[in-house]
Amino acid sequence: MPPSFVHRITKYDPADRDEHGHYTGAEEAVSDHGPVEAAYLAAIAAFAKASGIDRLEIREPAVCGFVHFGVEPADVGHGLGGLFPPDLAGYYDGAEVCLPVALELVRAMLRDQGAWCRLEAGDVFTVHVGWDQYVYVGSDRLCAGAVARTRELGLFPE
């Protein structure tokens, strides 16, 4: 059963959406490394803390193939270099990682470096990165403080 409270976190201001929900505001032509990326990671950390989570399980891990369509150059290690050995031992369904490693996995997914997975703590907490840098965070707790912190960081929790 999924967590009771799920938030979609985005860098896109809901005020800049058309009647169909599509974003119509200005978009950066370069990457979001830096303040926006740091804000996403801080928001996820706030939700994890509010949920009492310091370890997560990797679910449905994947890496891209040889085709790369991202704005940035492809990463030979799929964004997993330094987190796992070159053979990706440790990056498997059910592997447990500490929160700092989980946040680095989210960073790799935000950068579209090739790695993708869901991160879960049973039915209590979940994180995954969707299309166009929408981040989905679920918790069995309301996490009102984390929602407020996300807004303070300049992101939009929905």
C-alpha cells in the first residue's frame, strides 16, 4: 500500500500553467546544477527527516542504453560513479542505502545521467523522479514542516 500523503515537487510555478496544466513560463536552456538541484535535495531530506527515515531501498533500478537524448553529455557511469563499483554491484532491487547515497541517486536522476530507480522505506516513505524534473515524495506522515521548507527553498509542493 502506498504512503497516505504524496507530494509532487516541482521547480515550475503553478501560476505559469495553461488551462491543461502545461507549463508555459520561461525555461533555462542550461542545466539545473546548483541552487535548484540543491533545493530539490534539501526538500527530499526534509521529508525524510519528518518521516523518521535514514535508509531507503532501491526499487526497479535501471540504467539507460547507448542512446542519449539529454542536454548534457552522457555519463559513462550513468551517474552512479563513486556510489557503486563499476560493475554496479550494490545497485539492485532491494538494496538498502543510507540517505546521503539515496540523495546522490536522486541527483543522478535529476541530471538525467542514465540511472533511474524508486527509493522506498516499506509503506512508510517513497521518492522517485518523474519526467521533466518532477519529484514525487510520499510519506505516511503529513510532513507539514517539510512542505513549508520546500516552499522556502523556492520549489512548489503540490
